[in-house]
Amino acid sequence: MNDRNILIAGNWKMNKTPSEAKALVRELAQRSGQGDFTCELLVCPPFTSISSAIDAAQSSALMVGAQNLHWEDSGAYTGEVSGPMLKDLGCSYVIIGHSERRQYFGESDDTVSKKISAAIRHGLYPIVCVGETLEQREAGQASDIVLGQLAGALTGFTSHELRSLVIAYEPVWAIGTGKTASNEQAQEAHNLIRNHLSDNFGLDFSKSIRILYGGSMKPGNARELLEQPDIDGGLIGGASLKADDFLGIAACAK
Ligand code: PGA
């Protein structure tokens, strides 16, 4: 056992209009209030639905975050959204460096690092995503890729600055594919990440940081994954879009 509180986070990606978000968050807020949930619950809607999600989550324990942010606070960056904007809306967390952002939108270790800095500056908890592709795993490079992404994201920060950090290990081959990492594969990667944190920032720090698993997590496989000693929650895509599935996963976090 450890003192890390399990975090079940929904990454809605580019799904749910403001009115759809309101309906889903209302249902989640109501049902999670009635249930016996010991974990923290977070949803990360698209920017345009954050406000209605926050309204609908009022007076519940459900938290709302964002899927991305810009590293500057304001300026001539057409189409971008900054940390102060998210903070002012009432966001508590922000996902940074998701593999879809790395793959389709040119996110690099350097932009990930700058975004972590922006999140910390504005009191947003960064959820920093790392993970290897199938080709990289098959070539025996999974550990090097994950460690390289971690170093690229976290080098230069102090453990004090990173105290609100959350890491999400998301093997790219498991995202949206229905293929989940086995419990052993996931635990091995989480342990590698925790050891990296320990080597670079100290043992106590490494024990305090939550490492989420992401990639086709569902009510049917969540319990075993969440029982692994270094898995402290989930970053859930597809299964976070339906209240039954999302709460089904949360119910496994005991
Ligand atoms: P998935 O997505 O649960 O649909 O595999 C996870 C993620 O991309 O965060």
C-alpha cells in the first residue's frame, strides 16, 4: 500500500459538444456522489466544453481539466489557449504531450517541457504522457523511448517544482486499439518510470508521484491493472465517454 490517491481521468479527445458535456458531467456528478468511490475523478473535455462541464460539476467532487495548453501566457498565437485562461475557467489539471499531439501536431520533448513549466506557473497539475509505439517495442526500444521522453520533459526542473506532477504511461499501440498492455508489461513500464524519478529526484519524490496507465482501459481490465503496485490510476479515452464505463472503471479503484 502507499499514500498515492488513485486518479481516474477521462480524456474526451475531440468528443462532446458543450450540451453533451453538460449532460454527461451531470450524470457523472450525480452518480459518483451516490456511489462509494475512493478515487479522484477528473474529466478533460475539449476547450469549448470545459465551461459547461465545470458548471455541471458544481458542488460535486468531480474535477475538470484540459487536454493541452500553450506555453506562453498570452500573445499572438492564433488558435491557442493559455494556462491563465484555463486556471480562470476553473481547470485543475492539464494533459501534456499526449501521443496524438506528438504524432499529429508536432509536440516535441521541448514543447512538452515548456508546457509543464506553464502549467506549474499557473497552479495546474500537469499530466505528462509518455509511451512507445509498436515498432519501438518490437525493436526492443520501449524502455529507451520512455526514459528519453521523461528526461526530455523533466530535465531542468526541481523536485519541488514537480510536486504536482502526474505521469501517464500510454503505450501508443494500446490507445484506442482495444489492445491493453498486460498487467506485467504495464507494471514493468511504471516501475521503470518510478525508478527514473527516484534516480533523478529522490526516493521520496518518486514515491509521491502518481503514474497513470492509459490505453484501452475498461471496466473489464481496470481492476487488475489498478492492483499493480506502481499503477496509480488511469487515463481513459474511449471508455470515458459513457458514464457506465467510466464509473465502472472508477469502481475498480478500491
Ligand atoms: P483509449 O485512449 O482509452 O481510448 O485507448 C487513452 C488515451 O489516449 O488517453
